Amino acid sequence: MEALYLGGGGKNGPRVGADLENGPSVVARERLGLPAADSLGVVSAGIYGIDALDDYAAQWEEKRPGAKFLNYLVSDQPSGTGEFYRSQNLGLSSASKERADGRHFGGSLKVEKIEVPAATLNEILDVAGISRIDLLSLDIEGHEIAALRGLDLARFQPELIVSEGIRPDVEELLARHGYE
């Protein structure tokens, strides 16, 4: 399930997307008027993938030619390192041990606590030279609110934000910034 939030971002200049784990959905691409996806189901031009696990770097390079992969735990804290839990099921890896070990879904998986590079979205986007975002896709296993707290929404004005699941805390934060 995805929650789509439409905001007041501008439409001038090249389209840039920041994808925190997965490629933008078909619905999100259509809503923004982005070009059709390639044969792998993604649009790569102007896409930045950000993930705490560098395990995904090679996959990004292979499946999203031209996209840039950045290895960070996205946080509301300034640059440094952060605790992260690598799950036996990599797709559940998270800053939350309860998410990574599967308890959130009724399971029990092995996890490894690791230290990973961490930064706010503001810092990451500044270093990458990005001044605005057309699409921000969040699929970060319960860490969405921390990621959004580290992003100056008024400055970057993502036109569309896609978040996994429907979370009242995320909806409330985005509503305060004019998203519906």
C-alpha cells in the first residue's frame, strides 16, 4: 500500500527524484507526468537511490542505469554514523530492531546490529547539488518520520511524496507543510 501526498512543488527545470529504497510507482510517475518506465519498471534519469545498506549499490547500478546510489541511513540527526539492523531478509533491514527482526509482521528473523553512515536529507541533497525534488519515494521500514524531519520541505518542495503505508504521524507532518 502506498500513500501519495501531493504538494506545491514547481515544474520548472529537470526532474529529480530521491528514492529511499524502491523505484517510483507507476501511479506516482503518472501523477507527475514522468516518462514511461524502462523494461525494468523504473525511470533512471535524475534518480538518486539512498539506502543504509551498500549491499544494494550493485543492484542499483545494474537495474537503474544512470541513477546514482548513495549509502546513508537517512536521519533527523546531522552527519555521522547510526545504528542499523541488517535483517536476515534484507528488505526488512531497518533502523528499528523490531522491524528488522520481523516482530512487526509476526515473525522472528536474525538481525545484525551495524554502524552505517548517517545524514539528514538536507545534507545529502546539498552535497549532491540538488535544489528541488519532484518525487520523494519513502520505503524505509518505519523510519519515514525521522527522514522527513531531516528534510526542509519548504526549501526542497517535493511535488509528490510517496510513502509506504498510511501513517498518521507522517500525514500530520506533511499536512503542516501543505500536503494533502
